[in-house]
Amino acid sequence: MKASIQEDFLKAPAKFDISTAAKRLSDVTIEGGYHICSPKDEITADQYIDISRMLDTQRSHAVEFKKAVDLALSAPEGVSDCTFRVLTLIDRATP
């Protein structure tokens, strides 16, 4: 699933939907039925700082990455754990 999310971003960064990707990730479970992220829990202050550091990274799809970050930050409930994990995945995605 993680690689699939990265591939989706790299294939069509302008069309990437961070909300859909976060939902897909929230549906994934590991052995024992544990979800790998929480769609309801807001990230920590340190993780918000991590997002600002991600924006400082040079990347080929900087505009599209910033758009995904802006959408995540505009959520009234804050950035969820799953959304943060998606941002981390696409931050590390390399063509």
C-alpha cells in the first residue's frame, strides 16, 4: 500500500488526492487486526514541525507537494495521523 501511494503521487502529482490516500492507508491492518494509522488522532507539535521541514526539501514536484501539505493543514480537525503518514510517504517518493 505504501509503495502504491508513492507511485500514485509520482504518476500524477497534480491529481493526487491526499484525503483518499489517507483513507486507503487507514483501512490497512497488520497482523492481529491493528490499523497502521489513526484517521481520528491529530499529530503532535513535533510532527507539525516535521511537515515544515518537508517543505524545505528540494523536489521535482514541489508545487504539488505543497498543495498536498496545504490541504492537510486546512483540515478543521488538524492533520490526522494517517494524513501525516501519507505526507511522509510522498515526501520520500523518488522518481
